[in-house]
Amino acid sequence: MKVFTPVQKSANSFFDEITFHSEHEYVHGTLDDDTSGYTTILIQWPEQIFNWKEPDDQQLSHLSQAIKKWKQFSKIIYIVHNEKPHLGMTKQFQKLYDIVESSSDILLHFGKYSQEIFEKKYIHSQHRILKHPLYKRSFPFFTKEEARKQLGIDLGREVMIAPGKIRTLKERNLVLDSFKQVKNSNRTLIVPNMFWKQSTIEFVGRQKLKGILDVKTKIEKQMNGIFNPPDYIVNYSFIEAKQLALFLAASDVVFIPRIHTLNSGNIYLGLTLKKIIVGPETGNLTEELKKFDFPIFQPNTPASIKLAIEEGFRLSTKVEEVYKNIFTEAYEPKNIASQLDQIIREG
């Protein structure tokens, strides 16, 4: 059986973990494709339908018309990753989310928190839990010793990583301020994709001067600061899977610097590599972190964050013992693929 998804294939490897084991074929396309031969339409991130750009009213009307056609032959399944786009909700994005959510026959949630919220909003839809898979096929695997040797990090150092894209100035400040609270001469912070603060400076003649001295770039470098190894390893752009795998393998603690979010795939990165995870009390993350007894912090309370990170480092000294009591079978990609297959078959 084929499942249609009205977007181009995502760079996020989350869903590849499921589709590798699925009995269904997932076909990517556009709103204008003929879907009469499909019994299921799958949507994940609503903004992905319009290539992550804010849609205008004409585009939203186009989507509504496509949904009417889909519903003649198919059921719509929506995987609820977010309550709103990562960079904030606008009037047009709100319309987009409302259209997708209200049109979906089945909404799949990563936790009870979002399930309970959406059940109240969309009482005529089905709501199911589908756990986020581990990242078993997405990255190469290295031992801590191998990774640290390649990265030039001493084996005796305590290393914290904040994986994923740091999207806002608030998240940037959360990462840096939190690490400064617990920093000592033997600790390293790794940020693979840090938020870059931009300058709005502009003046007559800037473009002519740019060939000699780009004032804007110089100011931005000062604004963003200099982070020197071994205390800091900071990158400002997307990195390849191997490099991310090295950073993760070299780390002791995975820190999730989200303030208001529904879900985070970084939890499952940490679980896959058997790392201690420190995360915020928000959305479905709370449920998942409590399940594994990982340290939780209140994002707006510095003392809480400091305590959670220190506890994370303490637990990292006995990580093998910690993981003896952690069971991740429910997050195995093959098991989640089987659950999704059944949902698609039964509707």
C-alpha cells in the first residue's frame, strides 16, 4: 500500500527510521498530484507544504481545495510535531495549522500532553500515541575514546552538548548562561549549530568599503564572541551526520535548551547513544524525561538549570548503571513502524 505525503523529502532523518521498517511505500509530491489511488495522506510539519515559507491566502485556499479532493478517497493522518512553527506563529501560519489540524482524521502524538490538548480541540478526530523512534540508522557510531581522539578532547574532561539548531537569542542565552554557571577548568561545551546574532548596521558607502573591510561582519564577530577550545566547541551552521555523531559520542551530557516546545528529537539522540539527558519541563518532554528519571529544569529559573546540569554530570559518572534501568524497546524503529502500519491499515 502506498502513502502520499504532499511535500518533498525532509532532511530530518526521524521518519527514515520508521519507513525503513514499514510495509508501506511513502510517495512524496505536491498539492497538485493525483492522489485518487491513495487511501492515506500523511502530513508532518504544516509549513513544509509551502517549503517552510509563510503562505498567502491564495496558497491556503489551494491547500483547502486539495484537502477536499483527498477526502474523497483518503484519510488524513497528521503527526503532531509542533503547536506552532519554531520561529513563531503569525496570522497566516495560524490559518495553515488550523486547516491541517481540523482536516485530519487521525492525529498522532509523541506524548499524552499533546494528546490531551488536541482531544479537547478536535473531538471528532482520532488521537493516538506514536512514540518517537531512536536514531539507529541515521548516524555512524563511535566510542567515546574514538570520538575524543578525533576531536582532540582529553578523556578526563566533562563534556556537555546542546545538539540541534539553536534557533533564537533566548535559546542561545540559555545555553551559554547555563554553562557559565557550572563551568570549571575541566568542562567543555559543544554547540553544533549555534544561533548567530546579526547586526542591523547600514550606512552610505558600506558596500564600497566591503572589499577592504566588512564593518557588519566585524561587528557581528564581536557581538557573537570568541569561543576557544577546549572550553568551547561552537559551530554556526548545519553539520554532516558524521561530525554530529562524533560530537555526540564525545559527550557525557545532552542538554536540551528549549524554552517553550512540544517535542524534541534530541531526547532520542541521547537515548540512542546512552547519554545522560538534561531537559526543560515543557510539553511532551516532561513526560519523557520523568519516565527515565533524567534531570529536569524550569527554563526561566537559573538555579533550577544549574542543579539539573550538575546532576546530569554526576549521573554521567555512572552512566552504565543508569542505563541498566532504562528500557527503550518501545522506541525501536521497527516497533514504531509496525504500530504506524497498523494505524494506516485500520484507519
